[in-house]
Amino acid sequence: SQKIEQNSEALNIQEGKTATLTCNYTNYSPAYLQWYRQDPGRGPVFLLLIRENEKEKRKERLKVTFDTTLKQSLFHITASQPADSATYLCALSTGNQFYFGTGTSLTVIP
Amino acid sequence: SQTIHQWPATLVQPVGSPLSLECTVEGTSNPNLYWYRQAAGRGLQLLFYSVGIGQISSEVPQNLSASRPQDRQFILSSKKLLLSDSGFYLCAWETGSNTEAFFGQGTRLTVV
């Protein structure tokens, strides 16, 4: 099965800066790669999807890149706000299975 | 619109007791259904998934089992809980397109 690695250390950034989170995976490239947001005590919420034949996807202040050669996805939040503080999970889906990374905790400092 | 219900929200159970967590989905038909477990500070571990009634695939051998008695109902069970079964259990569904999973609010299980 896939092994998915995300920054294990928490990320603290100043409000207004760009947060960049990394997701690396092993084995085969998935059909889809997704990013989710998880707040404490809640289930993850879908943010963005990128397909294996896409390099970049944007949605408002969010940007995702996907490099199948490096087996890596980067997730950017521009003009970060304290409300962006949460844990962000990377997920790979193929077949009928969704595999999630361990998540990176982001804190945006006012 | 589609909604997913998962209950209970919290549960404290003694070691050796049985477990039954239920998840139901509304507003869609023939969803793929999933059970995940999340240990403190850890990622989501896929436990079971189902593509149809009575069809269950297990990802990790363990003390748990799953059943899908109806199209939009997914149940996670155990005959005898272990301390290591403690965690945050999440049910999820998706349409089968693999593009987006929708999660329930989760059940915090503490085995004492």
C-alpha cells in the first residue's frame, strides 16, 4: 500500500505570509491527490483535488501542485489568516481506496 | 443534499465489552463507505471499506469487524474491546469517483 509522508513538525507562520505544506508518497502515482482540513475533534473537510495529469490547481487563496516525478505535492495558503489554523491532511485515492497522511498542524500567528 | 450521521460522539467502554458504532448516509445511493481510525497525533488509518451491501474489504487485521446491512448504513463492531482500540473513529462516504470523501463528525472511543 501507499506510504504518505507529511511534515511531522508543526508549522507556525505570521499572518499574511504564505504557508507551504509538503506531501510525499511512495510507490505508484495515484489517480487523484487531495488536501483536507481537519479541526480538533472534527472529521476532515475536503479542500482541493488535483489529478495525476495536472501540475497545478488553484482555489481562492489555496494552491496545490503535483509532481509525479518527485512523487510530491505542495499545498500553499497565501495571505494566511488565523482562521487558517488547523491540521491539513494529504490523501491519495485510487481504485476504491483513500489513503491519508499524518497531517501537518498549521498555526497562523496574528 | 447529502449528509452523513455518525453516533455516538463519545463513548467510554471497559476492556472486554462489545462495540457497535453506526454510520448512515442520506441523499445518495450506492455510496462507497469507509471506516477510519485516528490515534492521537496520528494520521487516518483505513480500517474497512465497502462498495455495496454485504461487501466489506478489510485493510488491517485487528479486533474489529464491519458490516453493511443496508445501502446507506455501515456498522463497526467488536466482540471484545482492547485498550489499543481507543481512538477517534471516522466514517466517510464517496460517490465512487474517488475525487472527494465526506466525513462524519467522528466518535471518540476510550477503552478503560
